[in-house]
Amino acid sequence: MPPSTVIFLLLLACVALWIFFKMRPGYFVGRGNAEWLKGNEEQAARYFEKAAREPYAKPQHKHSYAYYLMKSGKPEQAERLLRAELANTKPGTLVRMQTEIHIATAMWLQGERDDAIELLERLHEKHKNSVIYGNLGYFRLLRGDNLEETLEFNKEACAFNDNDITILDNLAQNYYLLGRYEEAAEWYAKVMARQPKYAESHYFYAKTLKELGRLEEAKEQARLAAEKPLAMITPLDRAAVEALQVDIEKAAR
């Protein structure tokens, strides 16, 4: 075999090996997601951790592991991972902003609510995007900020992007908390058109419909709330969802 052919084959093998190692983090994240969906949380954790530790791991691979840690009730570990990643990112980049948004979530889960909101507010001053509008609007509602002031923020968010389900949901819930049920119902109808994944949307829509006397519709929304998973950050628990179903059934009778 001519020397040039040998060199070419060696180079080809090196490139193939490089591609193999570069693709490993994405492969492990994919396997982690698949195991998570099957309910194999321990196996999913191993894959997410492998992805994050790979030499060619990208920030999004580490974000996936951090999200898993937060979902698993380990926000302290998630924050440590994210802050280590933050140290390696340049100021003003999209990756840095995404990492800081995840850090705010980890802080909130640890009870550092004021600090989490302050971080998002600082980000909001520099960046106007749907994720920050959605997270900040939701955190303000959960903290119980001045609802009229929060309403103005959530209306501003909706003007920025009226297709984002989190933003729409925040505005609908804001109207519900203010006792403006007709307006809440109008916005929740828009949320439902986007098929929300989590129980909270159906729960608060059911409460809104109950207040309006639309009990059959309320029963259906309460049923859907019982079938859907709770969001990672939520003011609810399963007992509250079940209690709402009972309350609506009693009101219907």
C-alpha cells in the first residue's frame, strides 16, 4: 500500500474518531431523555452526567443535566454545575444568558426567591426575550407581588410575544388572581388552544370557570388537571388538584 494511502487512511481514522467523541454528549443526552420518559430516572441520571462530563460537552448538554437535577430535587447541585459553566462563558452571549436563567430557576427552588427575581430583572434590563418575560412574570405571580403592577408587566410581555404559552398563561392567571374572571377565561381559552402540558393551566382555568358558574366546563378542566403532571415550579400539589375536583362536583350538585 503506497505511503500516501496509509497517511490518508490514518487521517480518515482520526477524523472519524474525532467525530465519534464530538457526538458522544448529544448521544448521551438523547439516551437520558429516552430513559427519563420511560421512568428510569437513575439510568437517565447516569446518561445526563456522562454527557456533561464529556470533553466535547456543549453548554446545552450541561443545561440538560442541570434541568434533570432540578427535576430530581437537587437544585443545589444544579446551581453548582451552572455556575461552573457560567465562569467559562463570555459576558453578553446567548449562552451566558441561558445559563443565568437556569441559575435563577435553581435559586428559586432553593427558596432564594428574591435573589432569583433580582437576577431575572437584571437580565430583563439587558435582554428582551420571551423566556425572561415568561419566567419573570411567573415568579412575580408566585411571590405575590402587587398584582396590578404585575399585570402591566404581563401585558407588556404579551405585546412582545402573544404566541408564547407561558406568557399567555401568566396573563390569564394574573386576571384570575385579580378576580377579573371574564378576562381570565378569555385568555385561558387561548392557552388551551396551545394544548398546555402541565396541570396548573387546567387547574386555574377550572377555578375561573367555577367562579363564572360554568360548572360542566370546570369539571372537564379539573379532570384534565388531575391527568397532567405538575410543573417543576408550582404553587400546587396533588391534594389541591384533587380537592378542586371534589369542590366542583359538590357545586354542580
